[in-house]
Amino acid sequence: MRAAFIPDIEYLVIAGGGGAGSNYGGGGGAGGYRSTVSGESSGGGASAESALPFSTGTYTVTVGAGGAGATSGSNTRGSQGANSVFNSVTCLGGGAGGGYPNAPAGLDGGSGGGSSYTDTTTTSGETNQGFGSTGGAGTGGSGGGGAGAVGTAGATIGGTGGAGVNSAITGSTVGRGGGGGGGSNISGGSSATDGGGAGGAGSSLNGSAGTVNTGGGGGGGSAGVAVGGAGGSGVVIFTLPTRATATFSGGVTQTSATVGTNTVYTVTAAGPTDTVTIG
């Protein structure tokens, strides 16, 4: 008798987005983005990865927090996002955005953070996880890199955060992993999509935070004592055949839904020691 076919485990893993800089601050880079969904993309322009062969046992699951934005008056960069993990799959936290004048350059990460308006430093994203950012220019910080596109340089306004990537792993198409916009002193503001926060525009206007559970980067603070936006937390989404079971440790927050012949689990919070046991 032929054994029943057991589908592979598909996943979408996104790390926490980077926090943005203050005072013409660069936007935070998106968290690293890795996906196995057929026909979709991983970050950095990569094709979908190979799915994990189905296997019972205990898997590590960690959802990375977003990095803090630079605080009012610090005139410095934000903080790096934290890594997300699913079994052997690790995504790097998004790069922090720089801030004028003390730490103007953005930092590399899953996607690279933007630099402040005085700094032309470019940043890089992790291979197959995200894009980097161009340097600051004009009167605005540069946008943070996104999972799907480079963050652009500021001109008269802050640079645009790099676009994220769409996924329908949950049954509905959702864009995640966008970079944060750069801050400037020009009204109108910078834009960001797919969970990235918009940059502050004008005098002492805070950048917007990245959206939770998208890995979006925070938006840069505008001129003056404005605060940089925090990065959005990451997420771990994976599929199992409906006849399989998943038992989570106590620190995990998750939801599940049936999509076709699979159960899709969306983990929105989990610490570094948390697990899921698949049976």
C-alpha cells in the first residue's frame, strides 16, 4: 500500500524592523524576509527558498522585536531590530537609521537603515533577505531599505522607504517588510509602504513607527528634537497538513486558520527559548 503524501512545511519568516534616527533621521531598515511560498519572492530579490521537509519534533520559534527609535534630543541613530528564527531559518533584524549630528550613518541589517541628511553612507541588506539604502542628501534623511526595494536618498523631502514583498501564505495577499521613510524639515513628508513608518516632516515632528508583525522600519524624525519611529516587530508564519498537530510553549502568542488542505499558524510573539512541537 502506498504511503500517504505528506506536504513540506512552508514558511514566511520576518525579523524585527530597525528603529529610525532623530533630527533629519534616516529611516529604519526592514527586518530580513525569507519565504518558501511557490511563485512568491524572498527578500533582496531572491526567489522563494526550498520548503522544509515535514518532520515531527520540536522546533525553535522566535519573533524579533522592532528596534527602538532614537529619542528626543539625542540626535543619534535608532537601534537594530532583533532576529526572528524558525527551526534552522534565521532572519536578521533591520538596520538602524542614522541621525544628525552624532551618529549620522545608518547600519547594515536584514535590510539596511537610511543615513541622515548630512551623510552619504550607503548601507546593505543581508543576501536573500533585503535591500540596502542610498545615502542622505538635500534636506532629508534617506529611506530605509525594504525587503523588495532599495530605500531612496532624501532630496527636498525625506527619502522613500524601500518597498516590501507581498505574500498570500495566509490566504490573503499582504505586503510586509517595508523600509521607513527619512525625516526632513519640509512639509509633505516622506512615504513608506508595506508596514514601514513614514518620516516626520517639518519642525520637531516624530517619525511614525513601523507596523507590528510586518518587520517594517521606523520613520525618521524631522528637524529639531523629533523622535525616530520604532521598527515593527517581525512574524513567523508556517503551514502544516491539517492532520498534523502543533503544540506551543507558554511564551508563544499565535493564531491558526485552515487554508485549503493546510493549517496556517501565525506566530506574533515568541521569545528566544520558545518552541513549537510538531506531531
